[in-house]
Amino acid sequence: MYKYNIHTLLRKLSYEDYQISWKFFPERLSISTSTWKRWIYIKKDSSAQIPLCALVMIASFFEVEISELLNNQPTENVKRSFKLFKNAAL
């Protein structure tokens, strides 16, 4: 599973736009094509991250919120975890 939903969003483009995007994003973000590819396929458990300024531009292109780029389906209820932590600390 990937950390970001960029690959999914790219696949929704037309074939022509998909092909052009592989040149557009690296040029626009001032990164190499290999960095762009690495960003798209960052594994969920990896510590690697896309810089926020790049996420802003990518989200703008796809007309989505940055949060929609993140593939972060919560694995646990954070509020519940906090309560358990708090109770254990007291």
C-alpha cells in the first residue's frame, strides 16, 4: 500500500494527460523524473515524505485537499488511545 493516493489520481487522467503528467510534475516541482516516480510509490510504512510545498501543488492540480492525497486510513481511534495513555499515566 502506498503512503499517498497520487498513483490513483494519475490513473484517473486520460491516457494522454497521464503521459504528459510524467514530464509536467518533475519540471514544475524542479525534481528529477526518478524522484517523482519514487514519490508516487512511497510505501505506507516508509519514513520518506513528499515536501508540503509539493503536496500543495499536486493537490491543486488534482483539485483535491491535501488530506485527500494522504492514504491514511486510521488503524485505531486516536481519542481512545489517548484516554488509555492518560489513564495509564495517572
